[in-house]
Amino acid sequence: MPCGCCASCRAWERRAHQDYHCLEPEGASLKVEQVRQWQPFFRYRPQLGRHRVFHINRPELLTPAAANSLLKILEEPLGSAVFLLVTEDERGVLPTVVSRCRLVFFHPEEPGDIVRLPEGVLDAEKAEAIGRIIRQGTPAELLREARQLELDRAGAQALLDYLLKKFEQEYRRLRRCLQDGRGDAEWLGRVAGCLQLLLRGSKLLDENISVPLLLPLLLYKIQRRMHGLE
């Protein structure tokens, strides 16, 4: 998750990250000259992070010469280089190139996956911050952020609905990965536990439990469940 503050994030926002290089098709193909333009960068160490990222969009459009040039690079990868080949159909990519890659499949976003918050009830950035801290922050950060929200009952319900939607999306994604033989059953169980806590919290809100008492404790329990501590 980007922080938006460090030198790497600021460079990315300016589209001037020194460690990121991208190839797009020129016309109907990716040409060998484009692949060869990367070679000078292999001599240098990363400038802002631990790796240089070389992104090839639509590698199925590599010409035979370009694919062979890329294959030579992949056969002797540099320790600090990460290659991302992004395609909608890996069957169109040269098999010898595919065999040297780790395949990661992404499913298309479902129509109901866009989470919209009621206007004037809860700020979207604050809701996103809570979700981010649950996953990556500390309990102290989470409790501090929760107290600063100062939500009424409608705002608290909007936040729980937002988190429910996000965890439901994650749950569906993990289920699909498990069905494809690539998932993590333990992580799926953690997400399911978070969903149960959120549903229980929504029910307690309906029973007029105090929001300042309920919300910090509920979010704290969700964070612990997410990290496998409950």
C-alpha cells in the first residue's frame, strides 16, 4: 500500500520513478529495439528501492526477435530486477517465455464491487484509512484513528457497511483462488472471521449500543482477527 509521502511514492505520482520501466506496443507489435533499450539499465543498482521493475504490457505482441531477446534476459535474471509481463491471454506468449515466469491470475471486477459511501455521512479517505490500518497498522494507530472519526450512528453503520463490502470482495477473491488451487485457506478463514465480527457489530448498532464504546473495540478485534491473533 503506497504511503504517498516517501520519495518513491512522490516519484511514482510524478510518473518519474527511476526504478520503473514500461514497454508498450508500438503499433501492432513490441519490437526487439524496444527490449534492447532496457539493457543499459541492467548495469545500475536500484535508485529508490530494492528492485528495478520492468513492465511489459501485452507480451503476446512481441515479435519473434523481441521474444528471443527477452528470453535471454529471463534466462540470466539479475537479483535486483523484477519483470512483469501483463497479458489477457498467456497462450499467445512464447511458451519458453511463459515457462520462466510465475503465473498470477486476476479476475475481472464484478459489477457490485465498487463501494460507494453515503454523501455527508462518512469521508471516503477516512474509511480507506481505517481499512488500511486494520491490515497494516498497529493497534495504537487503529484506536487513535477510530477515536478521531467521531462518528454518529449513521456514520458508524456506513463504515461497517464499507468494511463488509471490502472483506466480502476479499473473501470471494480468495475462494476463487482456492478453487484454482492457488489460495491460502488460513487467510480465507481470517477474512471469514472478520466478516462475522462486522455482522455482529452491525447488529449491536441496531440495538442502540453506544458508538464510542462499540466502534474502537470492534475495529480492534477485527484487526487482531486479521493478523491471526484471535
